[in-house]
Amino acid sequence: MERRKELKEKEVRLASLFEEYYDRIARYAFTRIGDRGDAEDLASDVFVKALKALDSFEERGLPMGAWLFKIAHNLVVDYHRRNSQRRITDIEKIDIEAGGDLAMEVETRLEMERVTQAMEILTEDQREIIRLRFYGGLSSAEVGAMLGKSDGAVREAQSTALKKLRIKLT
């Protein structure tokens, strides 16, 4: 009976985290895979997978939000394995949001592409830290717990990465 109550509490907690983390996970996935629709699908899959694994979740230094990003990271890796061939999208099939500012959308996409290209000078760890901190909105402690690094090591790697990016982007 106690186990059932504990599982129910985890379910309620996961449901409350959906609203807080869904958009952040979708943004993180988008920076990794470059397709908004697939990133949103992946973010949904994170919560489905988390719900299925909820019974085995134990908070051992890794908060549930960081656990969700760990699942997202693994799903992104799986996505890249499945889609190792680069997909080409027909420009005619791209949806442009009605009433949206096309010039602003294009400018934002170009700037994102510039930052993405600049991030190639970073190590994989630095790129992941930047994605999780700025696109995922995780704290340095959460990122550290997720990546098996100390809070200080994450902050140091982030600082080094940002310095490299400033030089590259100026």
C-alpha cells in the first residue's frame, strides 16, 4: 500500500513538471536535432518514457527535472542514430505561421544558425552544458548532477565556453 501511495505521489509530481519542463525540453531537443516538430514529439516522448519508468525513479542526487533532461538526451542520441542520413525538406512544405513576422523569423533562424556553427569550436561537454543551461534552463547544479560533474566544474566549463563563443561571434 505504501509503494502504491509513493508511486501516486510521483505521478502527481511528474504531471506538475510537464508544464514547467515541456517547452524547455522541446527547445533543448530543437537545438540538438534542428526540427521543431520532431523536437516537440521528442519532448512528449520524454514524459511518456518517464511515466513508464516512474516506478524505478529514485531521487539520488538527481532531481526529477534533471532526470527528464537525461531521458531527453538519450532520446536525442537515439534520434540521431535512427536518422543518420541528413533529411532534406522541400521549401514548399515549410509552414509559415499566419500573422507571424517573416523577417523576424528569418533573422532569428539565421542568428541561431550562426550560434550553432560557432558552437562547433567547443568540446562536446561544453556544447551540452550550454544547451542544458541556456536552452533547457537547468541550474549548474542540475547539469552537474546529470553529467556527473561538480557544480563548480559545470560553471567553469560554461565560463570557458562563453569566452570562446564571444571571441568567435565578434
